[in-house]
Amino acid sequence: MSDNTPAPRSSDAEVARPAETGAPPARRASWLPGPGQGFGVTFATMFKKVTTEEYPDVPKVTKPRYHGRHVLNRHPDGLEKCVGCELCAWACPADAIYVEGGDNTDEARFSPGERYGAVYQINYLRCIFCGLCIEACPTRSLTMSNDFELADDNRQDLIFTKEQLMAPLLPGMEAPPHPMRLGDDEKDYYLRDPRPGSAAEPLTEERA
């Protein structure tokens, strides 16, 4: 009669427990008991210099490329760079941006070209400040500033509108709507490099 008992696997025969082999347990590298080693970490940090920031009395200085509150930029004559293409809203992974495009007319021009951002909103309750929206913007209209103080106790106030996001008017700029001052075509705005100082050039009656 043959023996049907399965032979032990090579892995079972090679693996041996420490208790079976009689090997002594691993020795600790420190002569201190366990609790003493744990408190050693505490005592080692007690005498190190502590970095204390006096915020908000002393404003926090962020890095130059910090991703903070968004800004909608303007051209040197004051027209808006946003053309209402909605690419920033499509690129947003958190669905935090809402854009409605509008058509420019000869009587009311807000940006070069045919369209502009009539409605622009950013919901900072959803925004994760990833910066994908500024990478998708074809006109460099949308950028991110170093402003990080966005905390509020009202959820409605954390939905920023176009008026809150628009960059302020600098000297030499005119609040839209107004005709194009830097050229007769939108290519003059996006492809031509304006001469230094031309943005602050006062508008004459002929140009106005």
C-alpha cells in the first residue's frame, strides 16, 4: 500500500521560527529602557529655538509664485484681456469657475476681438488653488496673486464676482467700454509688443 501523505513543501522546511531554533532575541542598541527612549525625543526638542509667527500683527510673506486669489488682468489701455472662451472653467477640476461670454459691439467694447467675459465667478468654497485655470487661459487674462486671506464666515461672500476679480485701473488706463487704443485689430494687442511707456501715454482728443 503506497503512502499518500504529501511531502512537505520546500518553503515550509526552510522557514524556521526563532523559538524553534533557539536564537536569542534581537538586542536593543540603546541601554535606556523603552520609556526613556521615548522621552528622549521630547527632551531633545525642548531646548531648540521655536519659530513663532506674529500673524496677523506681522503679515506673512509668501513665495513669489504662491497660488493665491485670482486676478483678471487688463490691457495697457484698460480693455479686459478675458475673451469669454470658458477654457478656464473647462480646465477646473473642482468646477469652481463659471463664465458667460458676451459679444462686443461698436457702441460697447470691453475687450479686443468679438467676445468678452460678461459674467465671471469663482467659488472659493470649491477652489483647490491648483493653477490649471491659469495654464488653460490663452490670453494670460487669469493669473493668481499672493493674496491668501480669504477666510469668511458667510458662504455667499466666498463666491467672487467679476467686479471683485478685475485688476484695478492703473495710470493711463480707461475703464471699458471704449474703442481699442493700441491698434485697429485684436492682433495688435496679442501679437505686437507695445513700446515701453506707451500704456501710460495720455489719450489725446484725436485718439479718444
